[in-house]
Amino acid sequence: MAQIKSQMKRIITNEKARQRNYSARSALRTEMKKVKVAVEKKDKAAATAALKNAMRLIDKAVSTHAEHKNTAARQKAEIQKLYNTLK
């Protein structure tokens, strides 16, 4: 266990950030699954709504440094490509 006061604070801060990032990535993965399920069911309305929300969550995860920008770009391309199969 850390003895230095500033290091003890960093441990607490890092844990809070870890939990926040985990939550953001989990919500993002859930939304991406919703897009995939809607595309499999050929439900364009649900897929459109889920895609819009997934894109928003991806951008938010990048802005809060929960996801790397290249990972986000890959994820956006993947779900957009999947969505385009509906057309």
C-alpha cells in the first residue's frame, strides 16, 4: 500500500477513471450489439436509431479517452458497413 499522500489519491482517482471507462465501453458494446441484431432482423428503423446512438457513444468514448481514436474509427466503420447491407 502506498505511504505517500499524493499516491494514495492517485490510486483512488485511477480506480474511479477505470470504472467510468469500463462503464462507457460496456454501454458502447451493448449499443453495437443492438445494431447487429437490428440488421439481422432487417429492421431498418431500429438499426438506424441504434446506429445513431452507437456513433454518439463512440465519439463520446474517444473524447473522454475511454477508447483510442483508431479503435473508435474501426468500430464506426464496422457498424456502418453492417448497416449499409440493409440498403
